[in-house]
Amino acid sequence: MGLLNGAASCDFDGLASRAIADGTNVSFGGSGDPAALWRDLEAQGATPMADLITVLQLAVDTTDDGQGTVFWVWPAVATLDDWSDATDEQRSELADLFGDEALADWDLFGGYIGYRVGITDTGRWAFFVQGD
């Protein structure tokens, strides 16, 4: 299942099947059922499917875990070691998509803590998480 297509059609079960098969980390707190997590988040007013679509349309960067696994990470700013290295263009793009309030929160925190997506160079969906 393609992530964009699954998110666009809100195919929670299809995306969850892929996440389970790939061993995708969808929550720092752990979640045995990604579909239930995403449904709960949506019921609380969050928009994980829309955020997945948005994040996958941002610039991508690669990072290495130090053990030979390369990850493609969206958005690229999630790979920055220092938030002050975010370019004006990146900051503007984030503000346009997520709002000035979110950008201000990230400035206070000192880094991007919105949703990020990671896919390994072998095509395994490794993570779809937010937070630090």
C-alpha cells in the first residue's frame, strides 16, 4: 500500500497492515494497533492522515543510524542536529503548512517535533511519529 494513497483515502486498516508488516514505530508510547491509535487521534481532533500527506510533500533528507541503515526522512528539518540550521525557506514552508503557532512552539522547544516519516533504503516504513 502506498502511504499517500492510504492516507488520502483514510484507509486506516490498510496503512495499519503495512505498518505492522514493516514494524513501523507509530507511537513513542507504543501502540499495538496503529489503526485504533489513528482513529482515536482523529476522534480527538488531530489529523494524522492529513499530516502524513503534508509531511510526505515536504523536502526529504537522508540519515544513517550508524549501523548501516539509511533512512529517507520527511521533512528534511527533522534530521537537523541544530534547529538554528533550518533555512528561511524551510521555516516559511513549515509556517505555511502548519501555522505560525506551530513554528513558534518548535522555536521554543529548539527543534522540529511535528510528525516525521522514515523509510529505509530498502523500502521498509520505519516510523511515523511526532514529538521529540
